[in-house]
Amino acid sequence: MRPLVLPPRLAAAVSLLGPAVAVLVGGFVLVLAISDDPLLAYKDLLFANFYSVANFALFVNRTTPLLFIGLSVILSFRAGVFNVGGEGQLYLGAIAATAAGLACARAPQPLGLIAAAAAGAVVGAIYGFIPGQLKVKLGVNEVVSTLMLNFVAMLLTQYLVTHPLRDPTAYGAVSFMLAPSVWLPEIPCLPGATDGALIALALAPLVWLALYRTTWGADLRAAGANPRFAEAVGIDADRRVLEAMALSGAVAGLAGALYVLGIGHRFEQNFSPGFGLIGLTVALLARLNPFGAILTAAFYALVLNGAAYMQIDTDVPRSLVGLLTGFLVLFMTARGRAAAAPA
Amino acid sequence: MEIAQFLNSALVQTSPLLLCALATLVTSRANMLNVAVEGMALTAAFAAIAVGQTTGSSAMALTGALAASTGMALLFGGVAIGLGADFIVAGLGLNILADGGTLFLLEEVYQDPGGLRPDHFPDLWRVPDGALSFLPVIGGALERQSAITLAALVAVPVMALFLYRTPLGYALRAVGEDEAAAAANGVRAARVKMLSVLLSGVLSGLAGAQLAMDRLHFFLPAMTSGRGFIGLAAALFGAAEPWPTAGAAFVFGLFGALGDRLQAFQAPSEFVLMAPYVAALLALTVARWRAVRRARAAPVSEGGR
């Protein structure tokens, strides 16, 4: 059997849309098979987010961390670093912002907020820099190092939130509540939705500009595509990789920080339903395009929240989304033929 | 007696980790970083309890567990090797699929997202009490251990023999060192890689079955809780060599037991539980550091990608 020959652009689109469409169709058939009211199930899944302003605000809040992590993944993958450490950077950014926010409770109005957000970004950047440095200097496989660092980060935040930062009056492992003076405000005309969404939306074109309209970005992508070639034409590839990893960590850390400052207002150990992994999915589905990530993050938030409404109204469990996500991620990078692994 | 008792409970803790570590090892040697052990083990744990509940036979439960994890491995290998998907992304996808799929089945088939707790569950074959009393210490450590724990212990030398004393083991390591060269020498690389993924599935399946069937006799969502990744850490720490990897798995198992103890005393257990991941990272770093110092250009990069 000979492989079909498609123009590269079209082939790229097909390789991505194929699995996504197949999974959606498969999901539809599955819902049809198990549900008494499949139409209501699908209606809830796709549209319940727009039934009320409150629902829409929750949708916006869900999109925000996904978009941040997606952009973070794009930055590192474009530099050729397979960074799966988003979850760890997110957790450390969140806990750093919590600690800083608690410490700056009496700072003048915007300063405490800025300090807390900056603390999250800086800690995330450091946590991204470590695997970058290990890869560049020693060639330590970044998949392994970021995976291991995720577990270290989550155990560290678990310690911090159950010991020094724990609010003993609250139930469960949660930190003290942040003072409202350091909260990130809501979007003015959309009660309940965090301003973090606007920051994430603004960040996407910035990432695109940095990657595609600056020499720095061109060098970074060259370093990612072919480090030896990049070095040969005089690009300091190692340096670009390190910068990309620090920046990627900073964006993921900021995601955690803004989640705490704008949505949670305190640190909870299990605040992330796997934002790191879903963010990776978001970035890959967007073919590592920052603008595309806006769409894929929104789509994923829509489905994640929609599944909750679907579970309330119908007999379809929300874990359907987990099941379908598994299939999607599993087949997402399949190319129909064995080929060399991507960077 | 005290030592035997301690070793006995340590073995119970260690055997799933040991099996997960071997499951990672066998694909590592074929130059594939397998992050899907967690998901395959979880599927097996679910299948073990589900099949054991309906059939009332521990042999059937174990068979079901192995069939489930091998099926997952087949899917994983088919997508990653057959369809050329990225190995890491597909592996992470398999974990999500295992998580979501088991939860979906719990909700859809058993109407209970909290878990699956059969009233009666068949016990595994165990070493009879007192059967090994003629052996000091070791006898006490092995008595009452399940058949799967014994299999885990036997799997270590078997893995060493397989990798270093059989043609297939040679082929597997050759593919891991340099796939193109191995293929040029007549090794069917794709088949060998698929076989190593399937072996990994069997070992993960034993790990999941041991976890669910040995003492607990129930299934909880995400009950593998990172054991697949501690196994990965052990394989990395042991440089994917059977005996050092087994040693690392045993030590990490002790850390886990120690962490549980500490938790009972309200002491922070998190730093003890962190140890496997930190140790694996340090071991990798030191190994790479020495390799970089020894030779400027290392021809084959370590770790799978």
C-alpha cells in the first residue's frame, strides 16, 4: 500500500483534524449508544457554557490557565525542548504567588498584586531554567527531568500547604485566604471572570510576535529546528534554548500565580485537573501556533466545563471527556506511517 | 524475626514498583522512554477486580489483568510504532485514556465513580505459612507472599538472562543502541520494539494486579498514584540494568513505607516521598556529567529520545 501524497500544508491539516474529527465522531456514537437523550447531552456539552453569564465566566476562567500553559509549551517546543514540566511550574508559580500575596497583604493596592504575580513568574522561570540548563550543558533528557521535577514540585507544594501556609480553620489542605487587596480584579462587564483571561489573550500575539517577527525568535526557532545548523551560522543556540525554557517556565508559573490571585484566592493542593497535560494537548492541537492555541484552549475549556453540565442534566458521565481525550492525545501525533520522531 | 517481618512488608510494598521498573527498563533498552506504565498498570488493576468479581477466580482475574494491560500495550505500540506517533505524547495519552476509561466504566457499568469494592474476592495463591521456616530470615520474608510477588522477584534474573543471554535480548539492545545499524544487520527493528512494548505491558499488568489483588481487593480511581513513574525513576537510577534497577526499586519502596510511617506521626513525609525523583534526576545528571567529561561527543544519547 502506498501512502497518499498530499501537499504539505494539507497533509499537516489532515494529520491533526483527522484524529480530532475521528474522536468527536467516536464520542458522538458512544453517547448515542449509552444515553437516553443524546441530543440534550451534546447540546449541554457544546452550548451550556453560554446559557448564563455565570456559566460563561466559568468558561473564561477555565480557558485562562489552559491558554497560558499552551503558550508556555509553544515557547519551549519551538526551541526544540520537549518540556512536559508545565504542571510543576504551574504549581510552584501558584504557591510562590500565594506566599508572596500573604506577605504583601498590607502593601499599597496594585503593588502587592504585582509582587505576587512576579514571584510566581520568577519561580516558574527558575524551575524551567533547571531542566534547560541540564539539557544544554549535559544533554540530560528534558522529558525525564521535567517529569521528575513535576513530582518534586507537587510534593513540595503539598508540604507547604499542609504545614507553613495551611489555614487551620479551613477544611482540607488549603492555604490562608489572600487579602482582597492582592486579588486580580474581574473583567468589568463580566462578573466572575478573571482579568487573567485578558492577560493570556494579550500574551498570545506577543508570543507570536516574539517568535515570528524578531531576530531572537528566528534564532530560537532555528535552534529548535536544527541546533547544529544554528550554531554553524553563528546563533548561540544553547543560549536561545535556555531563554526559551526560562520564559516557558515563567509563563507557566504566571498561569499558576494568576489562578491563585484571580480565581482561587488561596492555594489548594489539587487545584489543577491536569492543566499541564491539557495545555500540552492544546499546544500540539494548535500545531504550536500561538493564535491557534487561543482556539484550542477555548475549545478544551468548553468541552471540560460542558461535560460537567452534561453530567447534571443527562445520564452521560463526565469521564467521557477523559476517555475521549485519551484517544485524542494517543492518536494526535500519529502520521499514518512510521517516521522519524519530531523535535 | 523482627527483620523478617519488616522485609516481608517491604516486599509487599516493593513488588509493584519493581514490576513497573522492569516494565520501563525493557522498553528503555530498545531506546523508548515509556511513560505509559502507570496507565497500563491502572487498567490491569481495574480489570483484575472487575474480572475477579464476576468469575470468582483469582486465576481468571490475573488473566484478565494481563489481557487488559497487554491490550493497552498493543494499542500503544500500534500507534507509536505502527503509526509513527510521538512516543511520549502517545504514552501520556495512554495514561489519560486509562484514567478516563476506568472512571468511565466505573460510572457507566458499576454506577459508582468512587471505586469498585466486591464483597468477596478470591485471594491469590500464597506461599503457605511456615513452609519456609527452615530458612532463616529469608523464609519469614517470603512466607505469605503472593504468587505475583514471587514472579516479580524471579523476573529480575529472568530479565538479565533475557537481555544478555538470548538472541532476542541481543536484538533488543542492538535496536536500542542504533536502530539503523541493527536493521542493516537483519534485525526487524519494528517487531523487536513492538515486542518490548508488549513485554512492558505484561510486566505493568502484573504490577497493577499485585497492587489491587494482593491485599486491597478493591479498585480505586487512579490507585496506581504515580507508581509507574517511581518505577521509571528506578529504571533511570539503575541505568536500565536489571540488578541495579531492582535495587533502586527496593530502596524506593522502603522510602514509600517510611513516608507512610512518618505520615502517621504527623511528620512531613513529602521530602521522603520526593527522594526517588530527586535521586533519579541526580543519578542521570551525574551519569551525563561523567559521560561528557570522558568524551566530548557522545555518539548515542541516553534516555530514549
